[in-house]
Amino acid sequence: DNDIPVIILNIGDVIEKIKNWKLKLPRVTPFYAVKCNDHPLILKMLAAFGTGFDCASKAEIRKILQLGVNPSRIIFAHTCKPFSHIIDAAELGVYTMTFDNEYELYKIQKIFPSTRLVIRIRCDAKEAQCPLGLKFGANPEEVEPLLNKAKELGLNIVGVSFHVGSGCRDPQIYYEAIRKAREVFDKAIGIGYSPYLLDIGGGFPGNVGSSLDQSAEFINKGLRQYFSDENVQVIAEPGRYVVASAFTLFTKIIGKREVKVEGKEKRFMYYLNDGVYGSFNGILFDHQEPKPTLMKADVENRINKLHGSQIWGPTCDSVDKISENELLPEMNIGQFLMWEDMGAYTLVALTGFNGFQGPKVHIVAPLKTPYLVKELSNEMKGNLK
């Protein structure tokens, strides 16, 4: 079906991201955020590399365990879990999980008292694509009472986690968050715990042209200053960093309208074979602002005259708008637009509304991929404790 959108998955991009992570953050073991993109090949590759996995539900846990991953390589990183999900984690041997409130402790104590708990603290970036602190993370004044309550209930706290916000644009916040985590470690030790795990969460940039360097600089500085003890295991929960730039979407123009307003330049409305109920759901759910790229022939042949253009999805809902105003040359039905950075929080939230199918994923890989996978697998597995 030529009217189904297409995504190109570049496996080489994912491999380079993991290699770069190992180079820039050698002490931090990535626990990939499954929620970000659960494409089977991505999960299989990361499992082969020896990475860990951040799971938020029993379905995600089961999906990872089906790959043969040891349960010790999973953190159940959700602070408000349904009873049945905690029961599943217990039965499947996933012992490490997060919490940030007293009521979660009561649930866990009743169902899975032998779990290894990680207290999630709040530390928000000044600017992030998806702020999370309003919903998750214990405030400073709540931390000590929670530690004491866990002790009273006979529960074991093994570490501290935080998440500065998805798509963080404030890299120095990692240093501050690590400092705060050290304070919580010390409080936990004072109460009688022996914490050994620091989870620095996610928020790392993954778009084309972005860099891990600034975040890594502040993280490494914080670890050197506050967690010099190599016996403390440090993990993180990268999601969009790993996959965002590896997925490129190609959409076809399936409809076109010319909008004429007297005394003004003509404008166009274009209707694509994908929209906010499909790959562009991140416009609604993830604060995304995708920008189209013209195919090479369109750039060369038609760049002289640009028109204001609205871009719509294929459904009969007027909410299905991809862009209010783009400057584009006049396009025709059957032509394509390219959209970079479509790997994060896109395919995982497809709806199929109106019966429109999500994109077909086509995979490309460099010739040296098998060698790189084997090399990375050996290196990453050496980091796991």
C-alpha cells in the first residue's frame, strides 16, 4: 500500500549513541526507558549490548524478560504501581523498584516486602520538554519521614533516583540533583540503611545535532565530588537519547487546498497520510514541534517561491493538525515530506483512529553492524555488576 507512511530505522545511529554514552559516561550504566520506543529490534539490540531496562508496567517487564534478560537488569521505575503489577514483579524476580510516597510503601509492604526500594526525589530542570516533578518525586521535607516509615515497615531502601525532566535543556541541573541525592544517601545511612544504587534518570538529548557533552560534564563532576566510592552503582534511564535520531519518517501528501484571501499571498493546506493520531501523537502527548524537510529534488527545483502552509493529518478530526504555519514551496499530491527525530514517543502511542494505519518501519544498517554489536556487547556486559 503506497499510501502508508514509512519510517527508516538506522541501526547504526543507535550503535553510535551507545558507543558515545560509554565514552562520555563510563561509570553510568544505561537502563533504557522501554516506554520511549519498544520496537523489537531496538530492544533485542540493547539486550545484546548488556544494557539494563527501565520498565513502568508488568507488560514492559514481561516484554524484556521474553528476550532472555536477567531480572536483575530491570528497574521497575514507576512510583505509583497497580497491585497486580507489583505481584507480577515479585513473581518474575524483578526486585528493584521506585517509590516516592507513604501509600506506595504500604502497598509494597503488603505484597512484596523483600523488594529493594529506590526513593525517587524531586529535582526539576528549569527547562524541559516534558516536566515531571509535578507528578513524581518526593520533596525535600518528605524524604526523611519516608525513610523512617520504610524502616518502621521493615522495608529495605537500596538507593536514590531522580528525573530532571524528559528532554532536559538545563544540563547543570544534573550536578545539583546528584548533590541532593548524596544528602538523601547520608540520611538513609544515618537511619541504618546501606544504599548502593544511584539512578540519575533520563532527560538526555537525542535529536540530530544534539550533544551529550554538557550533561556528561555536569554528571561526571557531580559523581567525582559526591559519589567517589566506586562501590555505588550508577545507572540512568535514557530513552530519547538512544532512539530519537535513529527514526526518520517519510509522509506523502494525499490532499491539497489553496486558500485565497483578497490582498494577501496565496496559502496552501496539505493533508498527509500520517498525523497526530499516528506518528505525530507527540504533538499532543510529548510537546513535540516537528519540522518537515524537503526532499532533495524539491529543494533544488522549487525553493524560489515559498508560501505559508498548514499541514494536516489524514483523519476527519480538526485536532489532527501537524503544523499551523510552515514556509514551503508549492507542493503537489503524491510528493513526500521528510521528518527527522521521530524515534522517541511516537510509535509507542499510535492509535489507528479512523482506520488509518501507522507507518511501516524499514531497517537500514552499516555493513560493519555485526562486528559493532559484538564489540559493544562484550564491553557493556563488563560494566554490569
